[in-house]
Amino acid sequence: MNIAVNVAPIQRRLSNGLYVSIFPESHFHHTFVSWSVSYGSIHDAVLPGRAHFLEHMMFYNPDKRPLKSRFHALGASTSALTRYDLTTYQMACTGQFKQSMELFIRMLATPYFTPIHMEKERAAIHQELSMYEDQPSWRALQRLTQMMYGNNHPITSDVAGTPDSLYQLTPDEMNTAYNEYYATGNMAVAVAGPVNPEAVIEILEQFPVREGKTASLHGVLPWDRRHEEFGERYLELECGLPLSLVRFGFRVESGMELKDQVACIIGIEALLGETSDFYAECIKSGLLGKGAAWDHYYRQEFAFSNACGYSTDPASLRTLIEERCNRIQERGVSLNNLGVARLTWLSRYYTDMDSLKQRCMHVSEHTVIGLDYLQIGTYVSELTEEEIISSLRKVAAPDQLRMVVLH
């Protein structure tokens, strides 16, 4: 039994290929469902934005009745998001779970792509792209990933694609993407709430068996890191900002085991995170504004940690980070900072586990990328200081630091 939840999850691989995790929580009044597909933007190097466009199109259905109002009539709501390497559909309901779940299944099992609907979503996504272009933090992230991975890796493309790629997408492309990637073996479902596990399994068994390709990058992407020329380590761009925005971070070797990923995250948080001595010094001196939290993306095909915030002196900030990175190669990290970082991360983990939405989302998404989210709490608790510092030294080296500055 996992100590982070009230009831041990029931986990099965169904006869149709779906991976299922069910958390019976009788004391909750609502039920949450997260349905993840191992298909994201990095699988569309040739035609960027296809996975995200498909996510939008899945909310249309052959009977032409608006799905949103049908879910609302059942006391349910839905949403979805596309990431670099996966797509997740979510549903929350307060009653009529069986009917809501059956409608949710029909939505994902019966795609409906028409030119009219394609044009409607094309316009909506084009607006999304325009909004992102106006966000300095987003622009900084795009440049930072280019500095980390070069220009040919698909992670450097926006998840939503480009204005040009949007107009190359057709109903045939949507059908191709759905048939190739929306296979039941590429899907994981997590359900939490006052549910009967066997009843949930019976409903999910209704999802038709679908075979397709495995969402793997091997042999698919036109990218060979051995011949890639990476960009600058430090880049400044003029954008007319009243105060400089900085985004900085470290690229990590891909293929890292989950325990090592957790060690890197705790180590970076202890060295440069919000509870570190570095952060306190930066706030006091104005080198970094409050709220510059770290984001960590660790996958089989790519891995990096980065933070974003405003700075009065980006060059001095960079120098200070490099000094701290040099220092850990010889001295390590304060055990007090490590302890605080560990407790802070555990607190975040258990807070997410207390939320049905966050728990389901993390479990289903980790499952389709081959990781066990329920093990993270154990790793955070059991990792030794030596293991954390050893992992941190491999990542937080001065020559691996990348920083982009928008003035």
C-alpha cells in the first residue's frame, strides 16, 4: 500500500490493452478520470502541431451534438492538454458516473474529422500561437531549448505547431495520426473517487481494441545528436522589456532511471531552488525576482531543468550560478539545504496526491512514458545525501548551463 493515498490502487492491464489504475476513495463526492495517450509534439517532427490539433478535434462526434453540453447535463466536465510526448484527456463528474464515462469513451473511440470543424479549430489554434508569441517567458523557453538541443530536435518546435504547419493539416492527416498513435497499448487511464473498481473495469473494457505504432522516437526523427551543432551558452535578445527576463537551466542526459531523476530534481532545488542560500542571496541583491521556480522535464528522449524570472543584472546572475556549480564539484551541497529541499518536494508530492485531479493526471501520464509515479515518494524519502550530490554534479556543471536573456 502506498503511504500517500488512503487506499491502495488497483492496477491492471485490460484485455483491450488499456493500462488502468483505480483509486477507490469513498469519502470523496466527485470522481476524476485522466486518460493519457503516448503521443505528443515530439512525434510530429515532419508536421509540427499535429498531436495538438488532434486533441482539439477529438471533442467533435459523429452525432453532431455538442459534447460540452452533453457532459454538463450529466454533471460532468472535460478538458485536455498536449505536452511534448503525450496527450491527456480529463473528466470530472459529481454524479451519473457510468453515463459520463460511457460518453467519454465514445468521444475517444469515435473520432469525427470534417473540413468545417478543421477550419474552426485551425483559427482557434492560430490565435493560441499569436498569444504565445506575445509572452516573453514562452519565447525565452523556445530559445533555451534551441540552445540546449540545437535547431533540429522536435522539442524546439512549439507544441501547437507553426502557422504554416497548421494549414497543412487535413482530415486525412488527423485520421492517420489517430490510427497510428491512439492504440489501446499506448493508453493509460487513472480513475479516483467513490467508485466500484470492478464496475469501472467493466466500463473500460468496452473501449474497442486498437492497434497502432508504438509512440517511439527511434527511427522516426531526423535528428542525430552526434552531428548537431548546439547554440550559444548565453544569449541576449532585445525585446523592449522594462526589466530583463531570464530563463536558464541544464540539459540532462536522457534515458535516466526514475530514482536518478528524483535525485537530480532534489539536488537542483537544494542548490538553486526557492529554499536555497543561492535564491535568498539573489532576492536580497535583486539578481532574481521572487517566483522563479524550477520546472523539471525528465523523459526517455529528452530531459532538462529550467527556471524563469526577472533580473536586474543577468550577467552577474550567470556568474553566480557558475560559481555555485563549480563549488558543488568540490564541496557538495549544504545538508541543511538538502533536507529542506527534500521536505519541500515531499510536501508538493503529497499535496498532489491529495488532489484527485493531480493524482490521476500524474499516474496516467507517468504510466504511458514507462514510469511509476507512486514510487516517487519512496525515492524522495530513501535517497541518501551522497546519491543526490552525485547526480547533481553530473547535471549542474558550468559548461552545461544555458541562459537566455530578454531585455
